[in-house]
Amino acid sequence: MIPIAPSGLDHAEIRLSEVISALSYALDLTEGQTEGHAVRSCLIGMRIGRELGLDDATLSSLFYALLLKDAGCSSNAARTCELFAADDLTVKRTWKMVDWSRGWDAFVHVARNAGAGSGVAERVRRVAAFATAGPVGTEMVQTRCERGAGIARLLGFSGDTAAAIHALDEHWDGAGKPHGAAGDDIPLLARIACLAQTVEIFHAAGGVGEAVAVARHRSGRWFDPELVRVLASLAAGDEPWRTLATGDPRAAVAALEPPDRVVMADDARLDQVAEAFAQVIDAKSPYTYHHSTGVARWAVETGRVLGLDDARLAELRRGALLHDIGKLGVSNRILDKPAKLTEAEMAVVRRHPEHTAQILSRVGRFRELAEVAGAHHERMDGRGYHRGIPAGTLPVEARILAVADVYDALSAARPYRGALPRERALEIMRADAGAGTCPDCFQALTVAVRDIPVDQPSQPG
């Protein structure tokens, strides 16, 4: 058996904002945005909030609404891919540049993206399908906004934070979604967030001048004119624009959190965050429904058989819940493809553990966890990915996570096959133990699986 050393983990509390701002980079990926989009939007929105003289409690609600504004974005990724028959990341990224409340602009976007890469007849059919599909856009926005607000509530944030996320795509003139709210009926924090995220996108594309020009052009339609006036006044100075140009503005954003409203993240809060983001991850594809929680279950039970102490089991569970956070940057055209992936598509898939490691390593407390979570596709013979190193050189938690991931994947339905029965899944894994997975970890998984009543396999949701 594998020798297990006692836990030497540091359990010092950290700011919750450090954790959320780091994980927001994963939300940027699934929206097709450049990493740091949510953090930069937060920087802009908080400066607007301060200029308005908002009190600390309201600023705190705004702070987390801006960082979590896209928490529900993964929930409509599969539907976007299905409707457009195109890369959902590209569709979402280009949609953010469109004045979609104007019918012609929305039509042009659909025509350019629907069936991208297909023949003319198929593209025409896809565009025509949109014309007869009814309020599809409203339904998709509503799904995303409701899911995002639910994540905020799950994390224990204020009702104002949840309401801002829910109304993110409402417009001042009532032509937004999902409910067509207008003017002051839209929560102030939602109005700020809507403006801030749009300004960030156009600032990244064309600088301060273009960002302010778009805000002014949509003033009175998309945006509250008073907020646009405040934004324009900020444009006269160096801040926040100079900070937006830095590689990672998280330190500047952290300084904008009201000091008397700083929330610390103890172990219980970190568990809460991991559980919430596991929902975000698993919502990306109907074929990963409950996958993260399934992997966490089998990883913990396997670790328990191997004798890990409670502290290490808790850390292992967090790593398991977050191990696929890098998949938020993989298109659903690949994730949900019912046929064999091409080499180019496999190359994209092989990068998701690397993205997982990069995202988690941004949290000081998660650095060891990042190594474990980012190694869940490494093999004992060194032929895994993304680093291609022998798994025997990695922490035992990484090897446990690898067997738990394989077992849960085999036990659930996938686009190319149905869920496999327990014994068949173990039979397949047994053949690869030694070269692929750690044999000791596989044996411990076998004990865990057979000792614990097995629920129904995870099904698409």
C-alpha cells in the first residue's frame, strides 16, 4: 500500500474575494472572453459605484455581483451550440459586441454564426430555424440569469447581489431580457454591471475612446444616462483605464472591496465555493451532469480506504469538485460530439487540466490543490496529459483523483455510449491499472465501490 504522511496543510483563512476573483477567470473562458474580463469589469463598476457615493454595504453587494455576473453562463452553452451548430465560445464572444436589441444587428450576427463551417444550404436552414423558433433568446438569457442568481444565493451573498446578476441583461429602454424591465425598475447594481461589462469588452477591443463612444451611443437605450455621464467623467483621468492594461488587476480590485465588509473564507466557506463552482462546471454539458460531485464522492471514499486523514480528505474533495474547471474553456462542439474527436479537437481537450491548474494556482491557498486537480489525466507510464509525467511522481491525491474521474466517467452516459454497469467499469479499469492508473488506488476504489451502495448512474440533465 501507499505510505500516507500526515496532513501538513495550511488552514489560515484568506479573503473570499481572492478565491472568487481567481475562479472568475473560468467564467471568462466559458463566455469566450479573455481571462480577467470579470475582474476588469469589477474594477470599472466599482469605480462607478464609488463615484455615485454608494454606501459600503451596497458596494460590497456590487463587488460580488460583478465578479459573479457570469456564474450562470455555462447553463446555456450546450443550447447555444445546438441552435447555432457552431462553437459556443465564438458565438458568445461575438454576441457581446452586437447591439442585439436591434433586430437587424441580431439577424446579422445569427447569419454570420449559424452553421459556421457548413455548406450554404445548411446555413440557410439554420438561420431560418431561428426565425421560427420563438423567444429562444429570452429563454436562454433567463436560464443563465436564474442560474447565476442561484449560485450567488448558494454562496450566501446578499439579495442585492443575486438581483443584479438576474437583471444583468435588462436595458434602460425595456428592450432587454429576460423580463423587459425598464428604467428605475432595473436594480441599480444590475445597471452598473451591464454598463461595466460592455465597456470592458469594447475597451479591450479598441481602447478608452471606443468604450466611451459605445456607452454614449447606447445611452438611454441600453444604459442609464446618469451612469454613462459618470463613466464619461472617469474617462478624463488615468484611472481605471491604466489599471485595466495591467496583466492581472486582481490586486487593484481587492483594494476596492470595502474594508469593513471584507469576507474571510474559512474551510466551511471554501467547501461552499467548491460546491457552487462544481455546479457551474457540470452545467456546461448535459453529459457531465453531477460528474464533479460523483468524482468527489469516489475520491473521498478511495482516500478513506487508503487512510488519508480528515484534513487531506477535505482538500481532496475540493480538488475533485474543481478538477474540471478548465473544461469551461472547451467548446460544446467538442464536449458533446457523438463521434470520435479529431487530433485538433483532442489537443483542445488535453489542455483543460492545464487551465484547471492555472486557474486554481491563482489562489494562494489552492496551490497544492492546483497540482492535484491539474494532474487528473496523468498516467503511471507518463503518457497522460497535460504534463506527460509519470503519475507515480505525483501526490497520492492526484492518483486517487485520476481513478475516481475514470470510474465516474465510465459509470455515466456519454454522447458516444450509454452508462456502464459497475462491474463492467471496474473490468475496463483493471486492464489499465499499472500502466494507466495507480494499482493501489484502483484497488482502494474497488473496495470503496463494493462497500458502498451505488446510486443510479449520472444521466444527462
